[in-house]
Amino acid sequence: MLRKLSLALAVSCASNAMAWAAEAPLSTKTDLVSVYQEAVDNNADLAAARAQYGAQKEVVPQARAGLLPNLSGGAEVANVRTSIDQPSAIANRSAHSYQATLAQPLFRADRWFQYQAAKDVNEQAALQLSATEQNLILQSAESYFNVLRSQDNLASTKAEEAAFKRQLDQSNERFDVGLSDKTDVLQSQASYDTARANRIVAQRQVDDAFEALITLTNRQYNSIQGIVHTLPILPPAPNDAKAWVDTAGKQNLNLLASNFAVSSAEQTLKQRKAGHLPTLDAVAKYEKGDNDALGFANPNAFGTPYSGNVEQSTLGLQLNIPIYSGGLTSSQVRQSYAQLDQSEQQRESLRRQVVENTRNLHRAVNTDVEQVQARRQSIISNQSAVEATEIGYQVGTRNIVDVLDAQRQLYTSVRNYNNTRYDYILDNLRLKQAAGTLNPGDLQDLARYLKADYNPDKDFLPPDLAKAAEAQLKARP
């Protein structure tokens, strides 16, 4: 009876003889939404962004304070020593006074524009925080599906190792009975050794992927739920690149933040120009103290001391007209013009990048849709080719190199299929992020296709591929 090495058999060998980890109870398997929630609660970068926003939003009350009344009070205690020539006399007195000053800006154009700029800075900071929060959605998905990708890659690598091990055993058996020469054994041994080395690397990649997930959430994970192969693979809706670009122009969070950066620079320029304008304040001042402290003329200073207190109240307007400040104001205006130009150019650069990314991601999703189906068919065709080549080897029409190459092509197509499947999921999310529409609901939609009892060693391939390959093999002319 001919031995046919089907993919299903290889998977079975890998699952039974080389399981990389015991299957965890279903209750310990973490889903995508839970990982995202853990990231929201524990991610250090997000916490830092929130703290940064908390600091940046304080520029608004600080700028507004420059337009509000300012009340200050003070006291003074001093020793006053006075001497005169005619008649020669010296007087020493202790002096004390109290004062309170209230100032209300009436015309401060520079402070008004500073306040407007601060409000724009606050809006920019809020949008940047929202962009960080939105990016965490994508980071959570990328870390989660990178774990699944590495697990599926490990499963296919173990199945490949099992296939080459079986081929090595078969080559040894054929050599022992004189049906093949030593070259077949050596070729099989080389392929098996390479597959074993690849499996060791794939195991490390799984561990690395879990480490990235731990770094993101500060939580330990033993296993996570996998995505089923029945996940709909559909083009983006609407399937119109221009519509996505238009949406990105209106909703991309980083682009919206750059608009406020330009507006803030415009207000700052107005603030600097206002440095040439006069300022007007209403000032009310109250002082109380002895005569020496307040400095009034005291005709009895060297005769009978005047020891009474003096009160003084002042209410008036204070006008200040800037004339020359060494060129400082003009330099600040030129600096603000340059900073405004910089912010406008940065916004234009970002706009172009957003347009490019949106178009590229739209194409990527459509390509992924076609690729998934093509890669799936490639597995079926390569599995049929392996079985056909194995049959040809048994009857002497194919050599061992043909068999090993066919098996290697099969498992390469398996990895390509799984990589394309995860690329489709992540490219969809990246497209929505570029358009500014990505939200936690997108993760909840994906979570509906997670499988709680997902076992990578069994589920890294669609369950119907073996039958499809068998049908294709039988249909050969």
C-alpha cells in the first residue's frame, strides 16, 4: 500500500508528538476586547499621554489670568535714619506700612491673543490625546494578532518538521531494503534538520509575541482566543479610495490637531505684533502706615515727633506706551512668522502623508482580499502536488528532491495564507485609523469571530482543505 503524506496527517503527527504547550482551560483564555481593556487601564504610554494633556490644558487658565484682576498686598517694616546740616540734627525712627493694590487690565491686546492661542493649544492637546487613545486600539490588535500569527506559524513549522521526519523515516526504510540510495537519506536528513531549526526559531517568536503583549498591558497571558477561518474577507466599504481620503481629511485626528497648531501659531503672531501697542490698566491702591514709611513731608521730624498714621487711597488709569525695547518685539514678530510658516508646512506634509497612507491602505485591503482566496487555493494545489509527487516517488517517476521541494512549497503556502489573513485584519484597522473612524467597536466586531477553544496545532488551517485537495487530486486528468 502506498504511503501518502497528506497535510492532515502531518498536522496530526505534530499535534500528538510535538505539542509545544498543554492546552489551557477555556476560562483562562483571554479575548481581544479584554486585552484592549487591560491596555487602557495599564498602558504606561497612555498614562503618560494623559498626564501630558493634564499639564498642557493648564495653559488656558494661565493665559486667562492675564486678563483678570490682580490683587496684591504687602507690608514693610524699616528703620529710617534722617540727617540734616542746618540745624545739625539726626533722627532715627522705626517705620511700618501696609498696602494693597488692585489692577484690572482694560486694554491688553497681547494677553488677549495669548489667551486665544492657549485655547488652540488646549484643543490640539486634546486631539493628540485622542489620537494616542485611538492608536492604542491598533496597538492592542497588532500585539494580539501577532501572537496568533506566531502561534500559527509555529504550528505549521511543527507540521513541516513532522512531515520531514516521516519522510526521513521512509527514506531509511527504503534504504534498508535497497529501494533507494544513501543520497535520499541524506537529503531527507538535511530537510528535517532545517525544519527542526526553523521550529526552534518559531517557538522563540511565540514567546517574543507574548512578551510584547505583556509590555503593552502589564499583564501575564497563558493563551488567547484564536480567530476562526470563517471570518468574512470583504473589500472595504465603501470601496472607493477617494471617499476614504475625503473622510480622512475631515476626521484624521492628527490632521485635525495640526489645524489647531496652525491656528495657535497665528494667534501667537498677533500676540507678538500687539507688543507694539499701548496698554491700559485701571489701578486702585490703598496704603496705611506711619509718616516715615510713606515718605510724606514731616515738618516736625526734628522737633516734636509726629507719631500718627497716614492713610492714602489712589484710583486711576495707568497707560504704558512702548517706544523702544532694543528690537525685541520686532525680532519676536519675525520669529512668529517663521514658526507660523513651519506649522503650515508641517500640516501640509502631514496631509500628504495621510492621503498617501489612506490610498495605500485601501489598496492593501483589496489586495489582501484577493490574496487570502489565492493563498487558500495555493494550499489546496500544493497539498495535491505533495500527494501526487509522493505517489510518483513510490513508483519511481519522481525523486526525493521533488518530494522534499513539494513539501517545502506546501508549508510555505500555509504560512503565506495565515500571514495574509492577519494582514487583512490589521490593514482594515489601519485604514480606519487613517480615516479617523477607528473605535473600540471595531475590536468588538472582530471578537465575534474568536474561538474560545482555538488550538493552533489543529486550527491553523481551514478544516475543509484536506477534502478540497483530495477532490482536486482525483480530478486530475
